[in-house]
Amino acid sequence: MKSLYIVDYWVGFPSSEYGGTINVVAKDDNECHDLLLEWRDEYVESFDDRIMANVVKAPRFLIVGEEESRVVDSFVT
């Protein structure tokens, strides 16, 4: 089964100005992390530890039925 993760944006103020959220469909924390690395590959080296920490504490909701793993939507300021 997959879940919808609501992940807080990991780039701190002032770089991100205010923050945001990224919605990801994934089967587990590791897949969610990998999808986020692909989504924002320019931040991989400097923020990798923050990305996983935010994935682990993200609220998640089980999805009924088949759904493709992907970044569904994002709102980042």
C-alpha cells in the first residue's frame, strides 16, 4: 500500500523565505525521500539530512487503490 505524505519544505529561512509543503505518493519513507531528491536535485548535498528528517515526521494518509509513486503537488515560497 502507498501513502500520501505531506512533507514540510526543508530549506530554512532566509533562503526559502517562508517554507512550504510537498505532497508525495510513496510506498515508504525511503521511496518518498528518493522522489524528493529527484524533485529538487540542486539541494541534495546540502539538505539531504533535513529531507529524510522531514519525511519521517511527515503526516501520511493511506491510499486506497493503485496510485503511481510521484510528487503530486508542491507549494514552496
